[in-house]
Amino acid sequence: FELTRGPGGERSLLLPGGAAVCLTPDRKLVTLVEKAEERSMLYPKKLVMQEAAAAVARAIVCKNGSIVADDDLPDLNQLAEKLLESPEDFLRDLYGKDLPTPVVVWRMPQDIKRRVMVPPGHYLLVKSPGFIRAGLHYQGKVRAYFNALPAKDGSFFLLIDPVKTPQMPEDATLHTAVFSASGPKRLQGHITFLPKDVPYLQTGLVRREFHRAKFHFMRGNGRGALLWHTIEPGELRSRYDAVLLANLNPDYPENRHIMLRRFRIWSIYHAKQQEFIADCMTDFHLNENGDGVWNFVIPVGNGLFTDISMKLSLIPDTNAVQLTLQRHPDMDRERRLGDRHPIRLLIRPDLEDRSFHNSTKASAGPERIWPGKIKAGPRNLTFSPADDRILSITANKGHFVRSDEWKYMVWQENEAARGLDPYTDLYSPGYFELILNGSETAVLIGQVMTSPDDARIMPCPAPLEKLQFRNQTPVADALRDSLAQFIVKRDQFKTVIAGYPWFLDWGRDTLIAARGLIADSEFRSDARKILLKFASFAKDGTIPNMISGDNADNRDTSDAQLWLFTACRDLCRAEKSQSFTQETLPNGKTLLQTLLELAEGLIAGTPNGIRVDPESQLVFSPAHFSWMDTNYPAGTPRQGYPVEIQALWFAALNFLGELLPGKDGDIWRERAGKVSESIRKYFIAADRPYLSDCLHCEAGTPAAKAVPDDHLRPNQLYAVTLDAVTDPELCRKILQSCSLLLIPGGIRSLDDAEVKFELPVRGAHGQLLNDPKHPYQGRYEGDEDTRRKVAYHNGTAWSWQFPAYCEACFKVYGEDGRMLARSLLSSMTLPMNAGCLCQITEIMDGDYPHIQRGCGAQAWSVSEFFRVWKMLHNQPGLQ
């Protein structure tokens, strides 16, 4: 700064509010100040040591559970030096190197965009490249506020002590002030403190909870049809929201067809008309059969109300849904309309006729054609746009009134977020009018038939039910019911729908989901049929990547056939017998012969380019053949040797070694040993504490000449859970590294960090769609080819891989890691309680607030949660 010269030689300086300056005639003192300002931290060494020693003392008190010092208390200054050198190593030494280190790392600035989970008894270690202050705001109080300490590497950290273990997950905020040359910044992080476990899943919502998330519920019919409905009556957020998504093929799942989109309902009493909307609801719950039950308090005028329940049920094995309306008795309660006073109900169905992937445009023909396809009866309407699809809606009382109505440009927010056409048109040919007195019910059946000769399901008078609010159910029971919704008929066998509302049956999804089915004796017979069905598709070292109707030609997968080996191994272990491998397939071969041919086909090389490298025995995978399979553009091509493919191949070879006697088995076990050796040789680097995700190369390149990347992804967890990597120290480092990817109920597909091995993703015209040096994408939204595909496996968090982290934790630390694994796994209840009730979403944004995206109910997510939950709770099944 410069002094302003005034008259008579006076000097002046205008200071801003709160500013202070020091004046000195000695230039040397100014130089000392300037040198001090160059340091990233101005704290004296003595003060740093005092604060570090205090942090050490707090950690010792937390570990011992007492403030009384032991006689052999080590020198705090020495421990303070260890803390400043490496807080993680300090805690590892304090608690024991063979135990899970009770610390969760929160990184500035990456974790501003990540909700970080803190299990019971764990410290929160905040790390920052520059000086930072942080305060933990929890349960309405500031629980801790610390200045950062300098680490030996020039960064800064602060250590927040464990909090009292909550009974349920509880959120907190981390208020930070970051100081740099450009000035201070105040940023807020998000923390969730986990309980030891969560025993129940939420099955009901009261009205004040509706704002918490955008809720759905669903039911499957065992044949590929679906009821997919919002909790708010009549609301349509997506083109897939519908009372009934029918599967028109009786033999196997095909693209679903929507004809009955929704019901809109009104009550009329004297001059008061009231629509059934969320504002009139008291609660929603899933009953013991999984049906959706809405409870309404409907105003009828003059300060009076009536209580009406609405229930939606999907009828098993049919393309039919049942709507039940029940008026409850007044029970002499205040301000209730008496039972003897009838109310009228108007029920107006909104119709479409389309594939569930499309939308309706009235002007394209339906507005002219559809009214002529309606046939109305006294209590029935029939909509027949074609001979192979006929919608019938029948009521057990009242009458149908023809009154055509169109709803134009109905906005669907999910399509808008996905860069698709968000509008559709809805056609209603009329309404059902009926009378309800107190303690009476009315029933409507909506049914999609594929022939005029199909038998119609007639509504029967429903008995009065006690539709009591059901708020929660045990986790195991809920998961068992949730998983059952995905199992459907495929010819004389079974298959698994990959996800609702839009997926069909995919190879890898089905076989990964089969592991959860195997873990429970109730599903084991279904699992057998599923494995035999997919094994029957085996050809030249491949099985289908996906099945579209009866077309199984898509075999672009290098892992589905390997998941078949793992699922068969799980089944043999669960049954404590290898007899399943002697089952005969429709082609006359045994399952064991088929598995051997699959392995030999991979070694020889498949027609679509998968092959085993003779030198390393690792499996080469073409671009987009792994589970990270986006294409056009390939957001994560992973051409070369992906790490989880090698782990699965190792497990497959070992399984063949178990099945075959003597020297025949030795050959496969030796190959497995070579695979494990090659993983250690090629996937480990001295400059990173985790495995490379992929050895990248062109076809025909041996693994020895492939280029390992430095991408931190969760795929390496399968090297731990499938025993391809067994070195304890390496396994601990993998867990510690992958912990940086965790969010509640999910795991990011890529770390938010710069990489040395660049990952450019280019669009159809060659344009660059990402930052190759920092390829993380935290939000899955927008145009599919330029935004969503780029993000799908490059930062988007996935639910299905999250249990693998918990399983690996248990595998590495044994009983000492069981409690930690249970606590982390319990976080999967959070997305299950905040989307499609009792189901787990396919994906979530990698960035906070981790919005649920993709399919609202994903089979392998539910299945893996169920499998690992049973493992950690000592349930019978796969251990």
C-alpha cells in the first residue's frame, strides 16, 4: 500500500473496516513478515504439537472408553509426531493393524459433492490441500470445531472424534472454512452417521413424508407384466407410470404395452365435488400382499368428512389389475358423514395404446380412431384398438357413462430430465358412476386380453377389510418379497427381469441376481431353472448378453458366461453337493459338459473376439463387453483385460478344478493359479494402493504389453470377494481406496480425481464429450448420447456393487469386520425408503444429493443386498 501525501508533509492511509496495519522504519522486519506470509500455516510449532497431542489424547480416551490414563501411557509428543506424519497409520497402530481401522476420510474439495457415511465408533478424518477449519453440526448442535493440523506432505487434516451411535441413520453437516491466497471460502459437506444395523424397511408413509422423495410402488405378475404407480394419486412423472403395463406374450417377457394408464376419482355429495388427491390423503402403505393402499379423508361439505380407502392389486399370472374402493363406517366419530348417507363416486380411466417406450400424440390418429374402438356396457367398457390387444374394465356395481375427454400435453418430468419428449396425450372414453354407503366396497377389474375369446375376469364383491396402516416390515421379509417380483416365466423355465419399469431379461443381470436367489432356500428351485435355461443358450464360449423376446443373438458380453460359473458354484455350495452339474439340458448335454465347453471356447477364442491370452491366462475383452457396456459412444470401452473379468475367470477355473477329479482338475487349478499370479504382476503398481481397473490394448495384444490405467473403480472388489487376491495388506488397501467411492446405498463407478491414463469419450461427430484427464461425471441427466452415456459408468453411483464392498470387508477382517459391514450395508435401506418402496434403484447421481436415476427397481441390486445381508446375519444359505 502507499501513504497519501497531504499538505505540510503529512501522510495518510484510509483503512477498510476491521483492518489494521503495522508501521516500522526497519525494512528487515517487513522482510520477516513477508517470509512468514509465504508459509501455508502461521501457527507456531509449539501450538501445533499441543493440538496434535490433544488429538492423540482424545483418541486414546475414545479407544479405552475412559479418561483415566494407564500407568504405561506412551509419550504424547511422540504419538503427536506419528499423528502428524500419517493420521491413518496412527489410528491403525492404536487400534491394531489386523482390525478395521475406525476412520472415514473426507477430502476437500471432492467430498463436498459426496454424502459421506460414518459407521459406529469411527473418526472423521478431514483432509485438505490448504489450511482449513471445520465444524460438525449434528443433532442441532455444534459437536466439534477444529483448526487443521499440518501433515508431513504439506497438506492439512483434522480429526473429529466418534459420536454416540444412533439407532437409525442420522444426517449431519460439516461446515468448513478454507483459506487460500484467493481468500477464504465457506463450503458445506454432508455426513450420515450410521447405526449398527437397521432391522426394518419402511412400508408406509404418512402425508408429511410425501415431500421427502418422489415415491412409487410396484408389483409384478410373474409373467413380465407390471403395476408401476406413483404414491400421489393420478400423478404421472414418467411414461412408464401406469396402472397396468401388460406383457402380451404368454410364454416369455417382451416389451410391455400400456393401455390403462391411470384412474382419476371424484366423490360427490350434494353440491360438493372432491377429487381424490394427495391433499386428502392421510397415509399410504403396502399391505402384507404387497398391494398399494391409500387412505383418504374426503371432505363432503358442511364441515363433514368420510374415510375411504383405495387399494390397487396386480392379479398374479394375468394381465389384470384390481381397484378396490372401501368406505369405512363412521363409528360415531365427530365430523364424519353418517353411514346411511350415500356418496357418489366417479371413476374415470385414462387410456393409451402404445409400447411402454413411446408416447401418445392425439393428432397422429388416435383422436380420430380411438372413440370408434370403444364399446360400452352397463358396467363395462371395452377398448379394442386391435384384435391382439383388448382392454376391458368392469365394475361390480354402478354403471358406465360415455363421456369422451382428452388430456393434451401431459408433462412427464423424468423424460424431461433424460432429454426425451416429455409430453403425452391421454384419452378417457367416460367414467364409472357408483354409490357407496358406509361399510360398503366397490371393485373394478382392468384386464388386457390378446384375443376376443379370452375369458374375462369378473369383479366380485369384496369383503370389508381392516386396512390398518402398516409402517414397516423386517428387512429379510421385505427383500424376499421384493426379489420375488423379478422372477418370471420363460417357457418351461424361469428368468429374471433385470429392472422395472423398462428392462427385460439380461444375461449378466439374471446370473448375478441368481446368487441372491440361491442364498435363500425359498428361491433355490427357481434359481436352478434360471441357470439351466441360460446354460442352454451356451455356444462357442458365449451366452446371451440380453434376450429380446425369443431372440438371443446379442452375445456381446465377456462376463455373463463367467457369472454363470459363479452362480453354479454358489448353488453347489449351498446344497453341499455337486449333483446339480449333472443335470441334463434340452440339448442332451450335462451342465458340467456345457461349463467345460464354455471355458474351452474362451481359451480357443470366441467368434466375437473374446479370448484367453496364452501367456498370462488372462481374458481379453473387446470394447463395451464388460458390465460397463455403453456404446455409441462407448463411455467406458475397457478394451483389454478388465479386472473383474479376471477375478471371475479365476473363480470359474477353480470351480472346474473342484468338479473334475485327479489330473483333469489339476489342469484347471494350475490355470487359476496363473491367473492369480498375472493379476498380481500386471494390475499392481507402486504409485497407487489399489488395482488397475483395466489393462488397455488392441485385440491380439498380450497382457504383458497392455497398458494399465490408474482409474479407481469398484470392480476390483471382486478380486477380493472371489479370492483372486488374498494378500491381507493389499486387500486392506483396496478396501481403503474403494471407501472413497461410497455413498449411502451405492458406490461410485469412478473416483472424482484426475487420472494419468486419459479416458476421452467422443460423440458421433468426433466431438469431445468429457475431460479425459478428469473423466468423473457426477450427474446422470440430459441427452443420452452426449451426457447420460458419458456419466453412466464414470461417476454415477450403482447400488448392485455396494454390497460387494461390505462382503469384501467381512472377508478381509472376518468377525472383526462383521459389525462394520452390517452397518455399511444397512445404508441400503435409505434409497429403499426414498424411491420405489421396498425396492432399490438402479443408479444414483454420484454428486450430492445423489438423486435416484435409471430403473426404480433393479433385480441385481435387491439380490446382492439380500445375499450379503444373509451372509452377515448368519442366515442359512451361502456363507
